[in-house]
Amino acid sequence: MKNIVERTKKDGSPIKVLIVDDSIFITKQLNQILASAGYEVVGIANNGGEALELYQELSPNIDLVTMDITMPKMDGITALEKIIAFDKNAKVVMVTAIGKEDLVKKAILAGAKNFIIKPLDRTAILARLNAVCADLC
Ligand SMILES: [Mg+2]
């Protein structure tokens, strides 16, 4: 059965995503959810520094980033700021635990396109990501 939320770009290619989270449990979960909806996971980073490096390496062949906020070495907000400084059109969606509204607000002001709340809910995630990528499809 074809997944009703499956999305591809106008040229028929999959939306390319970089997943950033220091929790292997979360990266696995996101990877599974995104792959099941037709997204192509092109990289996984476990801290902000790795995320920035991978983004620069993969650019422009990257459409979307899911960015955890709390991570060691470089947090997600700093990584977001650096990615936006590198590519002002970057599509970054923050991933955060409930109750971090102040940090989410800060991230949105810094250029994040949307946010996802943990624990992860497949339907909610795909709705948010599809909305952020609507212009590509
Ligand atoms: Mg974390």
C-alpha cells in the first residue's frame, strides 16, 4: 500500500534529510519514520559541530535538517545559527523535549522553520516536515 504522506520533489527525487541528535534511539526512530515516508536520509550527526561539517559537505544536495537542541560539544541552536550563516535558505526543523518553549522561540527567531516535540509522533512529524518542504514538491 502506498503511503499517503509519501513525498517527492518536483523532479521525482526524494527529499534529502540530515538528522542531528545525540541520542542514537532518536536518530534511529527518525531515520525509520523518514525512510518510511519516502525521504532520503543522507547523513546523521550526533552533535552540532558534526552537523555543520556534514551540512557544508553535502550542500547543495541537502533539503532539510532535523536538529536536536540539547547536545554535547555544540548545541542545536548554535549549529542552527552557523548553518543559516552558511546557507540562509537552509530548512532546519528543531527537535526538542516538551517544556522548552523559550529555546524553541529562540530557534525560530534564528531561522528555524518549525519544531517537533519528543516523544516522537510519526503523523505529527510528517505533517510538520511536509509543510516545511511544500515548496520543493
Ligand atoms: Mg539531545
